Amino acid sequence: MPAGGYFGRALVVDVGDREATSAPLPLDDAVLRAYLGGVGLGTWLMHRLAPARVDPLSPDAPLAFVFSPLVGTPLTTSAKFAVVAKSPLTGLLTDALASSRFAIAGKLTGNDAIVIRGKAAELSVLLVDGDGARLEPAPELAGMPAAQTEAAVRERFGRGWQTAAIGPAGERQVRYATVSHDGRHAGRGGLGAVLGAKNVKAVLVRSATRVEIADQTAVLAAAKDLRTRSFGPATAKYRELGTLANLLAFNAVSTLPTRNFTAVTFEGAPRLAAEELHELRGVARNSCASCSIGCEHIYSRKGGGTQRMEYENVFALGPLCGVSDPDDVFAASARCDELGLDTISAGGTIAWAMECAERGLIDAPWLRFGDGAALLRALDLIGAREEGLGELLAQGSRRAAEVVGNGSIEFAPQVKGLELPGYEPRTLQAMALGLAVNARGADHNRSGAYEADLSGEHDRLNGGPAQVAAAVGTEDRAAVMDSMILCKFLRGVFEDPFTEWAALLQAVTGWDLDAAELHSVARRIVLAKRVFNQREGATAADDTLPQRMLDTPLQLGSGRVAALTAERLRAMVAGYYVERGLDEEGRPDREAEAALLLGP
């Protein structure tokens, strides 16, 4: 009998077989308690099922949709799922989260995870419910955006199915293509390309059962309390203005990356700010499934229609590319949604290409910073993988720089192949460490060390031991939240996070958990990701930042100079290794590695 909140199995489906052969993989309590669900359980599954050094776009590479013990409970923000695979962009482990009713229906197929292997003979959709899995040919869906695909399969198979789909970029295996549902995206690392390489346009799930909860009364009481706290000051800015509220704040403190990280303030920021757009174009506010926060802000678009805007897509398609016209940024964001492209990687790769074009390193005289029409043209070339520039940029900035050469890798805005989010490492040096050592690459959701930088408790321009401790702490907290799974916007409502999370899990599962055990779970998940990457060829040399960040200081408006030297970063990385119990090469000892429960 599995613990509350679990079914104790993953469904492994081979789409290379016309019948979509499937088999359950038992998940015992030891594995579930060690990795929880979501990103943690997905990491364990990749260790178990992914062949070493597998090509991420080969039929042998598994892709997992992973749920959590909290899915289906009344706990706010719990309707989330993780997609986990080896990334075609980085060649390393990647995971991405999305919130939607797909999470609830997927879990209630009776599985804690659905793992896909193989390659379908033609473009198809995979359907999973209580009767198992089946594959249906769907050539008519070719070239459709994810939203149109959802509508088409709903018409064909009925409204009881929830759908996660890819757009044209995923079909064409653009290395940063997304998996989407209900207008939300599991965006980073190219998971849509992995699904596209399997000739699977969409995965459909339908609820078929219910999951038992250990203490229903305690869960209901916790849900009521958490809902009340979710309306408090810790989430106020997300409700009022959404994540786009960060734009003017980051611009004011010189941490808004601009024109491919050549500047930290953007003169056009006020035109793109939430404060201005909310007043002039705000039309609605929305929530994810099972969420009481309501951070999603909807704006009107020029010529009709609406668009959901977040800080990261505005940063990447606006300041990073030097584009200040909100109509251009809205249109570019909509184009990424239609094509199924990660906005951060798309914007970062195009910003790098703009700088290359200005330096005469690529033959694209039309591609210039600040040109919204050029931005849209570049996105179309990428989505189509048009021969020449489109094919080059579809590879992401690291691979493109390796082709172009001429020192262009030094200003490619990536770590381990993943493009940087909207946080300037030279002015946020705890975040600089978090970006450098994170298993997924340059990432703000798996290592939110910017919280410490912006807290005012440390000198954010002078990285040292305090920044190391902050990076480790935020990484541990993220590992648990992404495995339970709860939305990061709730992080501020927990006064004693590990103790409170243990209480939530205890009510759902029946396990006698405490904060100390959850700390161990966090460390195990972080370590398991690192060990997977080392198996795939990652070394300590990958725990770094682009050369531009390490040899080009920034003169700030305050008069201070923001300089992050290679020596300072290496010292922080070395401190991180010590905190994690790793050797000088960033590796755990054999005993620690053996304790990861990764064996058969």
C-alpha cells in the first residue's frame, strides 16, 4: 500500500511500438520518501532510465511527466507538474515546471509519472487514462501552435482530456522549444524538442481514479491556513502588478541586463513597466489552476487580442535586445507562444546574434539592437529553422558561438548552454554563484540567490562566504518546493519553511517527517542532479560564467564599480563545493554517491 498522495508507480510507454506498449515501474516508499515527486523523482527516473551519454533527441532518451503527492489536494498552487529529460540545449539534465489542470488529470490516471521512450512512425498523440496508454496518428496537427492543437484534440477526442502539446518549433527540434498547456509553458532546456524528436505532438491525460490522503482533516485545515496567508503582503506585488513589477525595480538598482549584458540599465524601461502597462493596457488578471494568488496579468495588444506578459519574457525580448516599443515586445512574446519557444533562450540567442551582426561576425546587417521588426524576423527564421541564420540560431547561443567563432563565445549569454535570465551577475554576486553552479545551467528558479542580494543584508557587489551560504540555502529550498511541488511565489509566506513543509507532507502522506529529513532530501536531490551531469561529461570547468561577466567591470550610476573577477568566482565556487561536501573537482565521494538510492 503506497503512502498517501501516491500510487507507487510510474508508467513507462514506448511510442516506437504502434500499440504504445506500456509497463508500470514500481516506486517503493524508500524512493518516494527520498525524492518526493516532481523534479526530485524525475531526477531519480533519469538516473534509472536514461542510458549514459544518450543523445537527447534519440529514441532511447526518456522524457518524463512527473507529478507530486500534493497534486489533487486543496493546497493552493499544488496543481503543477514537472517535465524532466536530458536537454538537447545543454546536454545535461533539465527540468521545467508548469501549472495547469494537466497536472491533476495526469496524476489521476493512476500514475506518479508518465515516461515516454521511442519514436512514433508518424506524427501522433499519446493518450493515457485508467486503461493505460495508446497512440493515435495525427498528421493533421503538423505545424499547429500548441493552443490550436489543444482545441483540435479536444474536438477529436472529447473535452474530458487535458493536453500538453508542442508547437512548430518542437516539431522542428529547435533546441529550446517548449511543452505547453493552457497558455503556460514548461519552457527551459528544449523539452519540446525532445517530444518532437519522438514524433509526439501532444500528450493527453484523463482522470480515472482518486488518490488517498493520510489525514484529510489536517490537509483541509492546512489548505485553509495557506490560502489565507497567500493573500498577505508576501504575494502582494504578484497580485497587483505581476512579475513584470520587477522591471523598474531592477532598472533602478542597476541589475537589468541590457543589449546582451553590455549595460545594466535600459532607458526604455518605463515604456515596458508594469506600472505603465497596467494603467494603459491592463484588461484582466488570472490564476493558474488551484491557485489563490492570481499573478497572471493580461494586456491588450495593438490591433486586437490580448497577451499574458511576465518579467522574463519582457526582459529577454525587450531590454536584452534593446527593444523598447511595447507593441514589438508583445508581438514577439506572442510569436514565441505560437511557435513554442522559450522566451529567455530566444531573446538571449537573438541578442548575441545582434551583437555579432554589429561586429561583422555574421552576415545579417538588418539585425540590430532596438529593431522590433528585426526581432520578429529572427524569431520566424528560428521557428522555421530556415537554412542559414534560422538554423544557426535554433541551436542556442553556445552552439551558435562555436560555429561563428572569433571570440563570440565570450559574450554568448549562457551557462552550460542555457541562456541567462534577467539578473545581472556582476551586480548580484550571490546570484552569480547560483547561476554558475546550478545543474540546469543559468537559471533563476532552481537557484534564487538574488533574494539574498536584494535583501540588503549583504554587499551584493562583493561576493564571499555569505553569498555562498545564500546560494546553498536558496538551492536547497528550491529543490524541495520543486519536488513537493508548490509555487515559488509562496516562499515568502512560510516563516519556518522546512518545518512547515514537513507538516504538509506528513498530513498528505502519513510519513513521520521532520525538517531535518527534508534538509537531507534537498541535499540528495541537488547532489543527484550533479552526479547525473557528471555522468554525462560535466566537469568543474562548467561551473562558471561567460567571460564578459568576469573581465568587463560595470560603472554604476552610484559611482561604484561592479566587478566580478574570475578569481572571486572561483573562490565562491570552491566554498560552494565545501558546503556541499564535494571535492575540488565538484564530485561527491563514493559513499555519498552510493547513498543516492540510484541503483536498480
